[in-house]
Amino acid sequence: MQVTDTIADLLTRIRNAQAAKHDTVEVPASNMKKAICQILVDEGYVKNFTVTDDGKQGIINITLKYGAGRTPVIKGLKRVSKPGLRIYSNAQELPKVMKGLGIAVVSTSKGIMTDREARKANVGGEVLAFIW
């Protein structure tokens, strides 16, 4: 199956797996997805992720994180910049998610990073997703 927007597919798989209370979710691997998963681990939204080689592009196994009463740690995931409408922002105008409680994942010339890291490095880029 050909997927046009692979980042939206990653976010949707995570959202659906948490709604169904799964422990792990598998997504096809790519370097951009690995970088986004690393941000999710660093920010504490998921426990960890591993990349397994299947002879083709590989598979990312993401271990989801739940709070008390099996409530998901990730309250919301939103794809911002889509293939049909790209959203770019400079360093000064990067959006704050939930007034700083969430993160914006930004693809910059220095790699994929959060909005806080991009402001600190004074670089703008494409706003990929909001996570809170």
C-alpha cells in the first residue's frame, strides 16, 4: 500500500494504538520517523523505540507510555504541515503548543527538533506536528 503522508501515518498509528490501549505499535522505518520517535522519547511521551531490520526498509517498534489508570501520556497529536499545504515558520514566530505545555516538531536545516530547541538554535523550518 502506497502512503502519501508517512508522518501523518506515524501519528495516526500512535493515536489509534493508544486509543486501543496497546503496549507497542509498529510503523515502517525512515530516518525522519526515527528522528520524530527520538524526540518523543526525549520529551517523555513514549517509553522507547527500537528499529528492526526486515530486509526492506525496517520496522520501528514504539513502546507506548501510560499514566495512572492506563490513561495515555499523549493527549493529542496533530499534523500541521501537509503535502498539499506546507507550513513554514522562522525562529521568532515558531508556534507554542498549549502555551508551552506541548511541543511542536520542526524540520530545520540542522535536523528535526522541537520548537524550544529551534528557538535556542535560532533556526526556523517546516512545522511538522503538534504533540501535547
